[in-house]
Amino acid sequence: MAAVQWRSRGRNYEAELQRCRSEAVPVEFGDYHPLKPIMVTDTKTRRGARKGSTSSSSSSSSSAAPDPLSSMLDGTDPLSMFAAASVASETPAMSHSASLGDLGRKRREKEAEEAVGIDFEPWASKRGEILARFTTTEKLSINLFTGSDRGKAPSPGSSAVSEKVRTRLEELDDLEERELLNLSQQDYANRIEELNQSLKEAWASDQKVKALKIVIQCSKLLSDTSVIQFYPSKFVLITDILDTFGRLVYDRIWTMCSDPRPLPDSFTVDDVNDTAKETCLNWFFKIASIRELLPRLYVEAAILKCNRFLNKTGIQETLPRLTAMIRGIGDPLVAAFTRAYLCRVGMEVAPNLKDSLNRNFFDLLGSFRQISGESVQNQLVLQRVEVPEYLTLYSPAINWILQCIAYRAPEARRPLLVEMTGRCKKLGNNALLLNSVMRAFRPEFVAARAMDFIGMIKDCDEAGFPKHLLFGSLGRSLACADPPESERLTILNEAWKVITKVRSPRDYVNCAEIWVEFTCRHFTKREVNTVLTDIIKHMTPDRAFEDAYPQLQSVIRKILTYFHDFSVLFSMERFLPFLDMFQKDSVRVEVCRSIMEVFIKHQLESTKDPVILNAMLHICKTMHDSVNALTLEDEKRSLSLLIIGFIRMVCFGRDFEQQLSFCVEARATFCNLEPVLVQLIHTVNQLAMETRRVMRGSHSRKTAAFVRACAAYSFITIPSLTSIFSRLSLYLQSGQVALANQCLSQADAFIKAAVSILPEVPRSISVEGKLRSSESFLLDFINNFLSTLLVVPDHPEHGVLYLVRGLLNMVQDYTWEDNSDAKVRVYVSALPLLAAMSQETYLYSIPKVDSNETLYGGDPKFLSEINKLCETLIGQILDHLKALSRDEQSTRRQGALAFSLFGVLLAHGDLRNNKLSQLAVNLWNLSHKHGYCDTRISVRTLEYIKHQSLQHDTAHLSDTFQRLALQSRT
């Protein structure tokens, strides 16, 4: 293809804009409107007519135009038809089963009321806490019971043995017993799990007696209190085996009742067959023959649910009997946990039977005086356990019993709760029970009687159970429910009198952390500041705060929950000194992060309060200084977002110089976090544009100097960024801002800096951890850059189009990827820019900035330079297209590039020039030569050319249109 002479076609942008605008078409509004509500026909059939009369129907219709959907359905709504049909079919059935339906509904409502809901904390959620809390380093012992192989493979003649004799032989089958001594806590738990597996294996192999014996022997272990600190954990492990046994027995009997049809969940005794009843009764007889009290109690409690198969009142009769049997257990700790297990099983099978729960609690109160007896005291001396530590062993059992009693306790049952607290008052050494009562009852009940509980706490024996633990339980309830307003200050004073006297820093901070929430919830910064002062006083000596970071962090979180006004928060004298106690780097950063998150979430208005700014700068600097070479990128990104959120909230109003000074200080403070520096540059650019808006584009000497200072800030900061694309983008944006503020020399410096770093762009970049080609990003930037160059005036000392030539030279010298068309695409993109520069009036301009249209005024030499440069670019493009024709695999790329250049010639070239017109036709044919061009785009292009040829100033396109044709794909 021969070289052509380029000439840009003249453009009248205003006229083109007018032609592109849609013509206003008057709309006539009639009765119909698409948004008008549509009423469909609703057919209703009358019911209850006299015998022999025909049913009549009533219908209603809209006076508006018919709905097209309804007209397709003959005016009937299918949903209404289905509803009418369902009513017609259900009415006779309802007349016969209304009474049964009501009864079923009432039964379901009653079961829903009686069932334990999701608001009841299950035992499984407490299991892990108990195992983690009650540990020991003492050595433990356990008896393992394994069966011999006799009886597993009956002899050939065993079939002749009667069923009764075979049962007797099975019951006489011995269990081999091995006692394991000196076990660690983990070994003990593993052995218990082995017994649980042995139980399942024995049951699966139809050795029911062996399974029962395993359960009995495990239950006996609960009478052993030789390592008393471990007893609550032992209880948890062994009751797992009891639960497994109870589930296996119940499922077996259930299966026997499910033949031939499954047994419903709400079955009655009448639904159970005789075989299942006999099997169930046999299990209870076997358990009744157990000689020792404790295993007999536990095993019968484990299968308590099986009473449903025998009679309606079985569970209701059995629970009081088992409750009374527990009174025969001598050890008060063993008895307490036995009652807890019975209450747990009772809540699962009959949560509505509250009398049994109450009786267990009152029996527990009666046995509590045994703690001071000689037997228990001797045991504590022997095991070297202090009374306060021993009392805490009761807490899981007592807490569970009280939780069961307090669950969904209605208002009518409050006298019972009052009676319980009254009995606690009368009982000596009642601190443990009082603690459990406060933790189990609803917070509203405790809060309403807070002063009564404080009085009971004062009367407790300090030696038995520390008072600060009692105040801790009271504080937890008051954090969830509000006491009477008149009592709040008295409650806080009484509680803090005790808390501040606690000598142990660990005990003190555990209790103080709870009461901080009550203080923040109901009082002002004055009281909170006093509490913080006291905490600092107790935790500073001997650096006690180093062992209490979780509690101190909780204090900060609770303060931030209730104080969202940071001017109030930072005006507390002791808040920042409190933060100074977080000396561990990771903890300090975490605390600062939590403060920043609350600030960003709740600080809705920008601020210039110096108290807030100084404090937040200190907090942000703490986060920034934690960044080092080992910090992960995600962590850096997270910290940067928080600091950026703070920077965006800083605003000094019309005091722009103060705002710039803040950005200068922030740049020095946060120099290691690149996203923060990027945000600061954006902030300064925005500040310059805000100054321009205030001055309405006409700068004074002072504001002109200020915007130049903003430009200098950006020019100094951008080179410190490591991301090449961040630098390119910010150079361009800052140049645009400088140009808008008539800072021509600064804008020129920004644009030249952007051009100068183009060779540094790598061929691939990392995006979300994956290497990707940088060409697409670079092309986007260059296109944006070219659009800016239209309004940038040439420098008088550097010649015509020196910025455009510099950019194209950089593109020419850049090392592009192999088999890439990116360079040529840049050339194609540069042609519209050059064509726009040759117009008498530019498409857009910047107020008070003289672009090349004003500087050159359509000078022929300037236009000649543009045309020469365009011809050079077209020549480069055509050479590249010719090179692509030599490779058959590049035909698709060749067609796409040819069509792009054709579009540029059509939009910006003067096709009255025959050579240019012929080139456009050749490019069209080349793009369609191999059939890769999108036919729809081609058709729309031809329609556009035909439409343009009808215009007066582009009539010459008709000749070009006749020479263009679509080639079929064959």
C-alpha cells in the first residue's frame, strides 16, 4: 500500500451535538397507562345455598383497557381459579375433621410450649468449658473391663439349649478386669473413650449384658473422689457413656415398635406392642437388681425416657423417686453432680415438670451444711485443697440446676425465686449458692433486686468464697439489665469499695473489667475516668498489666461501645495513659485498630478538633510503626485503610493552609505505607481544586502561590511510590489539577515526568498474586494521557507538539511483548488526537488556559506538522499490517487492526481526498477478507455511513458507501 497524504476533516462539534440529540416527541395520554393498576376478574362461588338451588357467581372487572395477560386467559385469573377449587375440595373434609384438627393443633401448641427451645443453653456447650477448667496434674487410676471370647461363637449343640438357660449363661459370663494406675489426665480421658467404644461394640454384637456391666462399672467411678479437683471433668466424661447407653436402649425399643409401620413421635402407650413393653420392663428389672445405690441411680436415670413405652405417668412418678434416692449419697459433691445429671435428663424428657427441679435444689441446700462437717474437712486436708477451691467444684452442678429452674420462669413463679434467695440468706456459708443464683436467674430479676443481692454479698463469709467473685456475677447481670435509676450510683459505690480492695492484680482486673460496662452504660466520662485511674493504679506496680492484656482489651472495647463522641473520649485524662499499658507490640496495634474501626464507623462528620487529631495521629502512628519487612501485605493493606479513613475525616474548612500542613505532617508520619501516601496526594489535589472553586477560577497572588505549593507537594511525594502505575496515574492527575489552576510550568513538569518513566513499566505485573501482562493497563493510561494532551499548550522553547512526539518516541523505544499489536494500537489512538488538534475550535478546553488552538490560530505550518506526523503514523501502521499478512495465524489480528484504522479514517479523515478514500476502502476489504469481522458491527457501520452521506457536509461519503460491500463467509 502506497503512502497517502493525510488531511483531517473539519469538524463542527456544536452542530454534530445538535444532530445527535433525540427529538422530542409529544405523548398523548389516554385512559390506558402501563403503570396504571390492573384489576383482573375474580370469580367467587357462593357456598351454603339452599338444596336444589344453583350456585351463583359474582365477578368484578376494571373499566380500563383489558390486561393482555388476562385476555389470553379469557378474563379469568388462574390463581383465583386454583384457590376457589382448593376451597371447594377442602370444605367437606373440614366439616368432618374440624374437631380432630383442633385437638391436634392444641397438642402441638402444648408440646411447643413444653419443649426446650433454642434459648436454653444446652449441656454440650458447657462440656468443653468444664473439661478445660477442672484439670489436675495428679495421677489417676481406672478399671478397664473387657469380655472374654466365650459365648461369642456358640457350639453346634447350643441350639438345643433353652432360651432361659442361654440367658443365664450369658449373665454369668465373666468380665476380665484390669486396673490401670498412674494415668495422666489425657490418658484417663482416652481410656474412658475406649470404654465408650467397647460399649458400642458390645451392643452391636448383641452382648447387651456386657454393655450393661460396662455402664455399671463406669458409674461406680463417680463415687471416687480421690482426686477431687478432677471430679467435674470425670463427671462429664462418664456421663457421655451413660448418654450413649440410654440412647441405644431407647432406639432398640423404638425399633421394636416400628414394625410394620414407624412409630410416630407423639406416640402413646397404646401404640407400643407387648414385645417392646416386655423388653423395656426387663431393662428396668435388670437395673433394679444393681446392689449399689450410685450406679443404680445413674443407669436408671440414663434410660428414664424409656418410661414412655410403659405408662403415661412413668416419668412423672420416677423423677420424685430418684430425687429422694439421692438423699442416700453421703458425699455432698457426688450428690450435687448426681442431682445435676437427673435434672439434665429431666429437662430433656419432661421440661415441664418443675417440681422435681425445685426439690433437687432444696435438697442441695439441705446437704450443703455437710461441707463444714468432719468427713469433708478431713478429705480436704488429706488432698491439700482449700475450701474456696473446693467450693468452686460445685459450680457446674449448681449452675446447671438453677439454669433449669430459671428457664422460662413466668412472672407467677417469682415468689419461688424469692423463696430460693431467702433460703440462701438463712443458709450459712452461702456465697457459692448466691453466686450460682445470680448467674442462673434472668438478669432482669437480679437487676431489680440488686441492692438485696449486695446486702447478701456483704453478709457472706469472705473465707469461703471471695466477695469479688460475687460482685463479678452481679456485674454480669447488671450489664444486661438496668437496675432502678435511683440505685445505680449506690450500686457502683458499694461494688467498687470491694473491688478496689482486692490485692491480687489478676482477681482485681477480672472483676473491674466486668463493672466497666455498667459504669459506661449508666454514667458519664467523669465516673469512667475515675475507674480507669483505679485500674492504672492497681495494674502498674510490678508491670502486672503484662499478664492482663485480654481483660484490659475488653475494657477498651466496652468503653468504645458506649462512647462514640471522640472529643469526649479523648478528653478523659486517663484514657491515653491507659493505652500506654499495652506495651506488647501486637496487642498495642490490635487495640489501636479497634479504636480506629470505631472512629471510622461512628465519626459521621469531619473534624478539626486538635484533641481528636493529636490523639488519632498518635494511634495511627503506633499502627504505622508496627510495619516492618516481615509484615504481610494484607496486614499493610488493612492498616492503610484505617489510616486513610482517618485522613478523609480531617477537614479544616476554609483554612486550606492548615489542611496542607496536616498533609505534610501525615506524609512524614506514614511514609512506610504507600496507599496512605497515595491518599495524601489525592487529598492535596482535591484541596487545590477546592481552592479553585472558592476563587471561581480567578486566583489571587496568595491562592496562586498556595496551589503551586500543592503541586510541589505532589511532585515531591510521587517519586517515593514503588508502584509504577500509581506514579503514572498520579503524575497525570496532578498535571491535570495543575493545568486547571493555571500552573502551566508545574503541569508541564508532571507530564514530562510521566513520559520519562514510561520505559520503566514492566512487561508483567502481579495482580492478586498472579502475573498478568501490563499491556492493557499501559494502553488505558496512554489513551487517558492522549486525551489530556489536547489542552496542554506547547512550550515555546521545545518546538511544535514536543509532548506528543516525546510520548510517541517512548512508545517506539519501549520493549513490547512478542507478537503484540499494542504499539500500533497507540499509533491508531494518536490519530484522533492529532485530528482534533488541527481543528479551529477544540472539543474541550480549560478556562483561562490557552491551548494550541489559541497559540497557533490555525497556522499552516502547525497544520503541516500535524499532517506529517499523521502520515508517519499511518505508514507505520500499514507496514505492520503488511508484516501480519505474511503469517497466516495473524489474519485475525490483521483484520481487527485494519477495521480500527478504517474507523479512524472514517471519523477523522477527509475522505474527499481520493487516495485517502481508496485507503479506507482497501482497509475495509482487508478487514473482511478472512471473515473474522463481526457482521453486526459491519452492518451498523454501513448504516452510519449511509446516514452521514445524507448530510450536506459529508455528502461525499455516498461514493465511499457504494464501494463498500459485505463479503459472505464461505
